[in-house]
Amino acid sequence: MNAAVDTQVLTINGERLWNSLMELARIGATPKGGVKRLALTDLDKQGRDLVVSWGKAAGLSITVDKIGNVFMRREGTNPALPPIVSGSHIDTQPTGGKFDGNYGVLSALEVVRTLNDQGIRTEAPIEVAFWTNEEGSRFVPVMMGSGVFCGAFSLEHAYAAKDTEGKTVREELERIGYIGDQTPGDHPIGAYFEAHIEQGPVLEDADKVIGVVPAVLGLSWYDCVVTGMEAHAGPTPMHLRRDALQVATRIMQEVVAIGLRYPPYGRGTVGMVQVHPNSRNVIPGEVKFSVDLRNVSGELLDRMHGEILAFVERTGRETGLGVTIERVSYFPPCPFHPDCVDAVRRATERLGYSTMDVVSGAGHDAIYAARLAPAGMIFVPCKDGISHNEIEDAQPDHLTAGCNVLLHAMLERAKRVD
């Protein structure tokens, strides 16, 4: 951390923030030091209840909407103003860590606790939010609560989503007691901030404390299928084979090549592959695999989309094998509002932390919040860039720094009343 930090500037209680993170992490704790607290399970209810109890202890009023999003409000001197909101999620991956999402919620709570400690009032209300089923580990779509909130998909669609045991979102919300009365989206937001661990290695590699996030990469997801012919690996000569896997690997290499052709934010990934019949001495007859393309520019992402479709069509024509590709998901790039980005930047400068701009490669609830209100994000480093993993880790002083930046960015937007 930069030695030029001004000790006279208002700061949060870093020890209290850390202790809250560790206490929440005990709910669903795993033997390897991580957290398994899937959305709308009994453990999620325990986590929700704990955070809500902390909010009530801080004097916050609680509102829950029909998809289970929770808003905890600290009133401003002008209650008619839309609140300045900060938060994230407390559901985790099956092998999740202590900080993904949880840090964003508890850093927002720590901002409120600090304002209470100092007797500081704000003109606009300040709210702590946590959104339902951000991870999408148990129910799809991902970022469900914020997605319903902004109208990306309907409440009925979300309610009907089922887990692997056939339990629906609506049933589980009712069971744990978090199906509220407010219609999602009726809750006003004046501006939204989200503090988060980076979930990547950039900040740590550059030895920077704060990532100012100007945007989130857009993504295109595809399912690709190559159909050839199974045959015995011994008697079938190489030139007479219809090997689906060899053709599929051509396309997989092109996915990576497309990502490399569009630096610095181009991404091309094949993460899932299914080979049929998957037998040692049988030439593969069918291969199904995923394609993940990302970029910060909508124009470049569209260009990448066109290139993979053209390559797939050409490969099928040249090899004579059946090759199909279908786009199954699309999120456009999300630039954050300049006012919120600048508020984060000014707070970082005031506090004297080392900083750099970091475009997010992962999705966050802030993407959907940004459709309704000015939004921005704050990143702090995580060890080795590892997240969605039980060994996910972050330094207490980095977490404190990010929360300090959040405090000042929110105060700027909410307007401190002296």
C-alpha cells in the first residue's frame, strides 16, 4: 500500500470488516477453508439472517422484493432522493471462497457502520443490497436477482427455474422466508457501487492496491457440434477416417486464435468438451464443445462472432463433416457511468492508494444495476488471481483499502451533510 495515505482522511474499521467476513464465512465453511453456501439453501437463509441482523443492529430498515433481493436502508436528510446503493451477493460456488460477493455486501455494511460511528449524515439515503442467486450454481440464469430487478428476464421465468432435484426458485424462496412483497425494479436507485475482489491476476501482478473498473467485457457463448463417424482405430486408414475430434480441435485452435487477434481485451476459450463414444480404440464420431468469446468493445465482439461462424462453415465444407454452432448466450459489453468511475478514481487519489484501470472479465450484479442507474466498481487484489475456489484469499489491508474507497465514493454521491 502506498505510504502517502493521508491519515486524517475518514477511514473504515478494517478489523471489524475482516471479523464480519470471517464470521459470515463460518456459515457453509468447507474443510479446505472455503465456503459452500448455495442460493436459497438453509445455509443461504442462515447467511441472509445474519447479514440482516447486522443491518438491523446498525439501525437500517429492511426491504425484501419478490425475487428475494434484500435492501437495507440508512435514511438521508432528504428521503425523497433515490438511495446511493452498494452491495453484491452472499451465495457462493460449490467450492467457493470467503470473499467473492461477500466482500461487496459487508464492505457496504462497514460504510454504514463507519458513518454511524462518526455521526455523519448524508442528504441521500444509503442502502446495502444483496442480490439473489448471483452465482447461478444451483439455479440458472446467473445474476438472477439483479436480472429480474432490471427486467432482463421475468419474475415468472426466474420462479420456474429448477435445481437438479427439481426444486423451484419460488418454492425455495418461500421455504426460507425470503419472498418479499415489493415488485422487483420498483426499488429506486440513485447510483450503484460494487466492491469486489478482482478474480484475476492483473492487480497483484502490477503490485497495485485498487482497480478502477471502467467496464465489463461482453461475452458470446456457443455450443458447437462436430459429427463424423465412429470406426475402429486399428483397421481404419488415416485418409479414410471421419474423425470428429480432429476437426473439432481445428475449431478449438481457431477460438484461441480469435482471442489473440484482438488484444488487449479479446478472449477465446473452450472450457467444456464431450467426446462420443470416448473409447480408447474408437475414432470419435461426435464432439460437443463450448466456445466463449469476450471483448470490451461491442464492435470487436461482433467481429469475433462473425469470424467463428465463418470458420465453422468453412471447416464443415472443407472436411465434409457435419459442423453446427449455436449462440446460446450473449451479454453486451457494459461500460460503467463516467460519474461513478470518476468518483472511485477521486476517492483512490484522495486516499493515496496505488491504482490502475482494470476491465472486468467476469459478470457482476453491477452489470444489471447499470441498466437502471449510474454504476461503478472497485477491485482489490486476490492472491494469485484465484477465485471460485476454496483457497481464494485476499489481504486484510487491501480489503480495507477498497472499503475506504467505497466510503468516499458513496459519500460523494450521497452528499455529506455537515
